[in-house]
Amino acid sequence: MTELSLRDSYEEKYGFRTPGKPSFETEKGLSESVVKTISDVKNEPDWLRKFRLKALHHFLKRQMPKWGADLSAINFDDIVYYINPSDRKQATSWEEVSPEIKKTFERLGIPEAERKFLAGVGAQFESENVYHSLQEQLAKKGVVFVDPDTGLNPTEERIKNLRLNKAAIEHANQMFRKWFGKVVPIEDNKFASLNSAVFSGGSFIYIPKGVEVTQPLQAYFRINRESMGQFERTLIIADEGSKLHYVEGCTAAMYANDKQSLHTAVVEIVALPGSQVRYTTLQNWSNNVYNLVTKRAYAYDGAAVEWLDANIGSRVTMKFPSVFMLGPGAKADILSVAYAGKGQHQDSGGKALHFAPNTTSKIISKSVSKDGGHATYRGLLHIAKGATNAKSTVRCDALLLDEQSRTDTYPYNEINEDTATVTHEASVGKIGEDLVFYLMSRGLTEQEALSMVVNGFLQIFTKELPMEYAIEFNRLIQLEMSGAVG
């Protein structure tokens, strides 16, 4: 079967670089001095500085993971851990953003998306949020959508600059302080410790009781500098009976040398009784990025958490969104798709942990491997003793597009309750030449035929997205499949 080149159009559309000199950056490498500098720059309270230093201690003493993708090429001493791209204050209108950074996000289509179908936007460039907005009617209802600096330390100056509802942010701050670092503790894993030591940027969201945010909130993360570390922190608290859809997107500039960048995020979700949270990720990093992320949710009585996770870019991704079902009737849906091309290893999947009666979960994973790419499904289903009448479905499907590519499956099922109902299915397939020939006989080129089959394979993910995101996801797949026939 004819091979097609991979990600040829990425550099033109997403991998461009924005010129300019940052207003401040730390020296390369990680040390106690660097962590203290980050805390000083942010004017943090003493408790937060101690939190960072404790996390640094955990990071330094822990070994690198011996399982999963090969991380041996990461040089922690060659990474810049904090870059402030601009001396301007965080903006609440696009006109206030520095011209070059604004031009970057306009080229990526973010302001247009906000005008058309988003309830709020956060935009991060390097280590800092450069823009944040929220629809006025949501702010009046007490919805809070800010960066971590504001969420954990809402000073009078920040409240004034961001035009925040003072009562709402002060109430949200109490919730943020209560849950910050509780869903993903600093000692959870080596990279969660790293994030906790040097985190900067991200989203802190609080949705009050009974409030439904009908349009998505979106955050967009951009890495522009080579040898850059981006360590955003996200904490979402959905109070009782509330509803939210949060979307994150990401891209990075490409560099011809072998300089690698590091993206290590932590996401914590607290879904209180009766709430619904959907978290959608369209991950489209350049092949220079190591993407190592910890995502975890707590779901209480009758709450529902959905992870929709698309992994297309990066050199290496290790990401396994998880839901701890802690209350009766809680529900978890995890849908993960991955596309591994030349030089890429997508190690992804999901975890569903049942700790209460009558809880239900579904884990579905789809992967496509091409041009020697390596896709891995890694999943955990845990049903604790006492989690009676738990129900779970796990399905992982892999599609290989050539003989050089690889797929692996590592499912872990820990069932400690006899009343549980569990199903597990897995399949690996290839695109047959007869199918491609049939589609080509109907007037399609070979490239179009392959793209059609892959899009059909991933349709289970696409149909769950809002229309605008579904169109963009299909475009990304087209980019992956495009190129000269050789």
C-alpha cells in the first residue's frame, strides 16, 4: 500500500514561531532557587511557596518511570521552567494583548471562535495567561473562570484588573484552597510533583449550585520557545446540580534541531452531587514536545464526568484520564483516541475506579498507527469491595496502516465485588487493499480513501464534539494523512 507523509502541513498552520523577547525567564534547569524565583515573581503567600518546595523535594527523590514510553531523552537541565512572554497585565479584551501574541492567536482562530460559540476563553502563551474572558451573564451568576494565580490569591489588584465579581471570587477561593492538590496530591507521581513545584498558568473554574453553562469554556495553550517547559494547572469544581463543558486545545512551534520541549500538566476535577462535567482535549503538539499529563476527577453522588481525549501531536504522550466514583450512582465516560505517526509514541487510555454502589463506567479507546508510529492503550478498571451492582464496559480498538507501525494493549481489571457486571472487548485491524481499491473505483484518490476510512474509524469521537470542534478535528486528521504520494 502506498505510504503518505505525516504532518507535512503542521509547520505552516501551527508550527510557526512568534518573534519577540520575553519580559522575564528563569535560568535553565530546576533547583530550589528557580522554584523560589517563580514564587517571588508571582508574589505568592508563604503557604504556596512551601507547597512548591515540598513538591520539588518529591520530584528530585523519585525515579523516572520504568514502564511506558521511553523518556530517557528528556534533559531536565536543558529546560527553561518559567517564561513570562510580556510585561503587560493579563488582558480582558484582545485589544489589550501585545500585538505579536495577539497575531499568533488570531492565526490559530481563537478570537473568532470566542465570538462565535464560546462562553469564555483563556489563552496561555509560554508560562502565563495573556488573556481571560467570561460572558457577563455567567459572571453575574457567580461562575468564576480565572488563572491559578487569581484563584489561589485573589488580591484587590487582580480583582480590579480582571473586573471580577468580588463576592464570587472570594467564595470560589475558599473552594479552590480546599481542593487544590487534593485530587492529585504532590506525591502522586514524579511528573505531578514537577508540575506542583513549577506550575504556572492554566484554568481555575467554579460553577455554583444549579448553574448550567450551556456553551463551552475554552483554554488554549501555546509553546513558542524551544527547550521550554509548560506546566499549567487546571482545577474545576462543579457544585451540586451544575453543568459544564470545558475544552482545551494546544499547539507548539516546530524546531529543526533536536531540542525538546516539555509539557507537564495537572488537571483536577471535583464533580459534587448531581453535577455534570465534560472535559474535551484536542492535543496537537508539535513533534518536539514530550506531553506527560495527570488528569483525575472525583465524582460524588449521582455526578457524571466525561473525558473526551484526542492525542494527535507530540513526540511522546503519556496520559490516562481517570474518574474516582466516590458516591452512589456516579458515572464515568472516558473516550480516548490517538494518532501515532513517524517518531511518535502515544501511550494513552483511561482509568475508572468504583468505590460506591450502583456506579457505572465506560472506557473506549481508539488508536491509529502509521509510518512506524507506536500507539499503546493502558487502562485500569477497579471495582472495590462494597461497590455493589457496579457496571463497566471497556473497549479498545487499534488500526494499523502499515507493516512498520505498532500497537500494544495493557488492560488491568481489578474486580473485588461479586455483584459487578463487566465487559471487555479489544480488536486490532488493518485497512485492506480491497477496501481502498473499492473506494478509489468510486472516484477517490488513495489519500482520500485512507482518510475516509480513518475518519470513519474515529467517528465515535467526532460525533461527541460540538460541530465546530468536529470540523477542526477532521481537518487535523486530514493534515495527518496529507502529503505527496511516494
